[in-house]
Amino acid sequence: MFAFFAVKVRSVIEQGYTLPEYIKHRLGVRNQMLYNVVILFVQFYAVLVQLTGSLLLLNLLTGLSKPFLIIIIAFVFVLIASIRGIRSSVVADVIKMVIILSVTILVVPITVSFAGGFDAIAGGLGGSTGTFTNLFDPSVAWAYGIPITISLLAGVTVDQQQWQRAFSMKKENVKRSFLLAGVIFIIVPVMLSMLGFIAANPSSGVVVSSPQLAGIETIAKFLPSLGVGIFAIMLLSALTAAGSSALCAISSITVVDIYKRFSNKNSNDMQLVVVARIAMIIVIILAVGIAMIPNISILYLQLLAGSFRAALFIPTILTLFWGRLHNKAAFWGSIIAMSIGVPLFVYGSIIKNVNISTTGTIISLVLSGIICLLASKIRKLA
């Protein structure tokens, strides 16, 4: 999907850096600032997720104290992102993908075999309680399927990590690169999901201390230490590459859309590098503080980020493929959708009412689109 978005934006802006930069070109400064706020929040969440995942994994494997581990992890994130910016991030992404594919194709089939084959997978298809055997269970689709789908689709579309990759590669390679990456990546979630199903199988004997660690704990149950170590390296490479990429995204928006516009329009390259690195350090410090909160759950953070992104999903697509979208319609459509949808999601999450939280996510998506379309057409008639 994003391959077509990337091709379209490169036909409009030959050389760019960020999604908010394109939004300014298309919808003006006010919408650019709105995108700045939302994307910075979303990328901060991305850094936090990778940091938390790395911390949980290393703590499980080594038993070392979390404060010590998180300082090391944070240092590595910043180091990779700051050495050569997007170049080092792309190199890390390539290494990550090679490791993930190699380990997944090697380790997962062996684990499945030792666990009992496809019977072990089938025994976990209904979840740990065995009550979710229907793939089209409306309650599951409503509580998790719809919000997660919206979050993922909007996440790809309103993700500065994707846009900076689209802008950084040669124009003629954009479509082919994203399509090929998507096809290759399909292998990973499909195969890794098998580990989750095995963990959910009551007869597998896998003790899951946290849903976020189900994969590594399944590996540890059926493979020797070497297999666990290889799988852990894979996970850490993925988390590290994603974390550094999110830091690059934050620094890009900070420099291009905030610092150069409001503070120093004539800044030189060295000044921009310094500001970018300061932004990375501030973000990683905040993320470290939140990641150290006991028993923090990243699921609700993911869905909350998804609610914000959902409000920008349809406006972003319309800016690419519908020339009549009015800047005020896009701005107020997104603001109104967020103002209603996000509080509903937060309230539903607090009282643990999935009907309210899912409704909030849907409102964020649908209402912004309706307002954008209707208000733009009304403006045209007027």
C-alpha cells in the first residue's frame, strides 16, 4: 500500500525529508504543525516500545538489573541513529532483515518440530483458554481486530520512518523497493505467529510470564541455549534497528519542520546535526523514564497512538490523490475527530470497556474522512 503513496509523493516533491514538509506544501503551515505534534508523539511511542521490548528481553535472558540494561540499550539506540543519520539506520534495517529472515526460517521450523508439529500450533489457535477458535469471532474482531487493523494501516501511512525512506532512495527505485520489502516481510509475522500459538496451547507446557515474551519463552522451552541465543540476537537486532529509525524520524521533524522554520532558517549543516542529536537525547531520556515504570503495558500505548494516527489516515490519503481537499477541512476534520475519538478511547481503556474504546478509534478514522470530504465540497460550492 505505501509503495503507491511513496511514488505519488515523489512525483509531487522531487526531494524532501518529512511527511509534515509535504503537508505544508499541500495544506499549509497549520496542518504541518498538527502533523508535527501527532507524528512526534507516535515516534516517541515507537522509541518507547523498542526500548521496553529490549529491556524485557535482556532482563529475562541475563537477569541483570533493569536500570543498568536500559542505559546500555539507550546508548546503542542513540549511537546508531547519530553516527550517520538515515544512512546508518538503513544499514541497520538491512542487517536486521537479513538476520530476521535467516533466524526465522531456521529456528521456527525446528521449534515447531520439537513442540509436536502442526498439532501443537492447532492446539493454541483458540488462545490459552481455547475459547477463540472462530477466526471471525465478532467479539475479538471488535475488541482487538478493528483497532489493531486501523492502528497498523494508519501507522504505515502516517509514519515518518516510512516517509524518510521514501525520500532518501532514488525515485525510480521507490515503488519496486517497497513492494519487494512488503512481500519479503510477510514471511516474518506468519512464521513467528506459530510460536505464539504454541505458547497458547495448554499442553505445550510453556510458561508465559508476559505476552510480549511469548516467542522467546517458547524457544527456551524447546531449544537449547544456543537456539535461544540466536533468537535473542534476532529480536535485539530488530528492536535496535526500529528504535534508531524512530529516533532518526524524530530528529528529522525537529530539524526540518520546527528548528529551521521557527528558530534558525539559515542554520548550517553542523547546527542541524547538533539540534538533531539533542532531540534524540531528550527523547531517549524521557523514554527511559517511562520504560522503567513497573508493569507498564505497551498494548494500550499502541492503540492510543493508533487513535491519533487514525484521524490523519484519510486526510493524508486525500492529500495525495484528491486535489480538491481544502486545508481548513483537513485541519478541522482531524482536530474534531481526535477531540471526540481519543478521549473516548482513553475513557474506555480506563474502565476496561472495549465497546467505548473501539468506538473511539473508529470515530477518529471515519469522522475525519467525512468532514474532509463534505467540508471540501461545501467550500467548492460556496
